[in-house]
Amino acid sequence: MAEHHYDVVVIGAGPSGEGAAMNAAKHNRRVAIIEDKPTVGGNCTHWGTIPSKALRHSVKQIITFNTNQMFRDIGEPRWFSFPRVLQNAQKVIGKQVKLRTQFYSRNRVDLINGRASFVDTHRLEIRGNKSVETIHFKQAIIATGSRPYLPPDVDFRHHRIYNSDSILNLSHTPRTLIIYGAGVIGSEYASIFAGLGVKVDLINPGSRLLSFLDDEISDALSYHLRNNGVLVRHNEQYESVKGDDHGVVLSLQSGKKIRADAFLWCNGRSGNTENLGLENVGLVPNGRGQLAVDDHYRTEVDHIYAAGDVIGWPSLASAAYDQGRAASSDITQDEYFRYVNDVPTGIYTIPEISSVGKTERELTEAKVPYDVGQAFFKDLARAQITGEAVGMLKILFHRETREILGIHCFGDQAAEIVHIGQAIMNQKGEANSLNYFINTTFNYPTMAEAYRVAALNGLNRIF
């Protein structure tokens, strides 16, 4: 049995693992990253962020072609099958895997394929296809990610019942689809399939869509999903899911029964901590397979860290990368450590959503004297040019100090637009002020100009 010694060992080659390994390597640590899949990138690259966003982009192009009168000179509206649209996503995945594999080789990080299991607090056993290795480490970072939570009473082996990973194996385009779970993933897939002309029933166990969002943004998403043909059902819990040769029947606790050609489960995720040998180091995950960490990403074993989806909130690729890098920064004691708690929300529905900071509900409950500045995209020259006139930018600011308290955006390029507001919110003192947007000249015509329009709108409210 081969034995190797490393300063830092990272388990999992997704965003958090990559961030951790790259940072440790650049601080001259001897680093190994262990991945049990044939290629790097994790769930983000292969089943989550990258394929779903590539799918969304292709569907959005189809919608533009089918709804823009200018294209009628080229041809009649056309609909594309789900597998055909998915082909574009597969190309992006290949490019991402190649790029990220090169990162490890350039930085002399040993990439080891196999399943890792703790032997004790300083040793891992790695089982590959034909070999078993033992790795000794000084510090370890668990970055194993997550997978869809699958309730045991739903038969996911049935060829018409899918989860948010296996949906990428769908080989046809269903005419009707039930999506159970109206969180970020469920809402995104509802937009994608509705854009392909599929009749979608979106079942929400809660009382409103994405309740963590600003109420106005949540309401806008609900309106536009319904406007695109999605039937949203709130406050519904499943009783059973039964598939047959002709479709799937969802029975709800309310007594309703819904039939569709296919069923997609998008209700929760579980951390990947099984078979890691955590019992050998005294670590116990919670009921969703997630590990508890302190504000330096250390588990209860000081030299073993965890980052990314395996620790739960916020379960975003962007945050996972920074969490992994932060855990590595704590190990190397560099000046870049930070606890990642100011993550912008990016939701790639059609239209997309992004926000950072407080919502109106939170500010009202805290009795903060705030006001609102709004810019509607239909009034922006750039949106009129691109034909993307649906949406708005909303700035929440303190009435007295004009400090920016929250940025909420709904519409085309929302996930890009929000970063301007985020940058100003992170400034100190008077630099974080509504005045910045009023006194700054923006390129014209641009979507970013919405900040100036919203700031002037807000200024008019407080005089």
C-alpha cells in the first residue's frame, strides 16, 4: 500500500475544493485534492450551476427568436427539444473541466482520483479503481458538496421521475411536467421548461415563492412565471408520487391529484458525508449530512476544516469558492481570510433575479427609517434597444444618512447589475451613499444607468 505525506489535503474538486487547493498551493504548501468522480468541477460544473445556466441561455435565445417580430423575415417560430438544447450545455461543461484540470497541474497540486475515508485524525485511505493509498496530512478540508435530497417513498428509479441532477439525462421533451419544490432550482427549471413550451405545474410547499427575497421581487417572479404558462400551487404537500408507462400521478395531502408526462423533484439537498469515515475522527453530521463549522470554517477537530455545500447555507457556487479559499487562508495565516456572509443572491429564472442587503420587510421589522428608489427597465433606452424591457432596479436607503441598505434587481442582466450596488454598499462612511449614484456619470445607453435613475427617484421621495 502506497503512502504519501501532504501539508493540506482537500476532499472534493468542486468550487470550494478548488478555492482551497489553489490558495494553499500558492502559499507553498504541498497539496493534494481528492475527487471520486472521473473529472473535476463537482456538482456545480456537471449537474448544477453550469448546465442549468447554459440551458437557460439557450432557451432565452429561443424565446427571443420566437417573440421578436424582426425574426419573422427569417422564418416562422420554432421549438427545440430538451436534448438538443442540452447539447450546448455539454460543450460548456467540457471547456470548464479542461480549464479547471489545468489549474491543478499548473499549481503542482496532486489530483488523486478515488474515494477518501478518514482512518484517523491525520490519515486518509484512498480507494481507486485498482489501488489503495494512504495519505498523511497536517490539515484537511472537507469540500465534498451536496446532492439532491431524495425521500425514500419516491421511486427515483422510474424512468419518468427525476431529481435536479438526473433531469440532465432526460432524452425527450415532455408535454407536461410537475416540479415539486419552488426554491431556486425549482423556479429556474420551471422557467426553462416553460420556455421550451412545456406545460409546467410548480408545487410550492410554502406560502410564497422564494420567501427570502424582497416581497416585490418575489411577487414579480410569481407573476412572470404564471404569465409564461406555469401553474403555481402554494401550500401543498405531497402524499405520494406514482409513475406508470404513461406518466406520473402526484397525490397531494389536500386531496388533489395531478398527472403529467414527467415529474421533477427539487426540494432540498443533502451534504455528501457518507462513507467518509467521520466516525474515526469524532465528527457527526446533522440530519441533512451537513457539518458544523465555526467562523473560521473549522470543524470540532481543529485541523480539519469544511467548506461549501457540505456546511449548508448559502449553498452557492460563488460562496463555496470563497469559503474554501477562506479555510485555506486560515491554515496559511495570510491576510485574505474573511468569513463569507455578504453573498449576493443570483437566481437565473427568466427574467433573472439578484439582490444583496436587506429587504423591505426586514427593514420595516427593525424599524429602520428607509426609503425606496426605483428604475423600471421599460424606461431605459438600453432595455428598449435590446427588447428586454421587463424588470426593475430597487435601491433601499436610509432616509437620514442616505446609506445604501439593500439592492434588489429583477430582469435582464440582474446578476451583473447588482455588483455595482454591492461595491458601493461595501464602502465605509459617506462613500456608501445614494449620493454616489446621483453624482456619477454612467455610460449611456446602459443598464447600469438604472442606478442613476433609481437614485434620483429616491431623492425625490425624501424632499
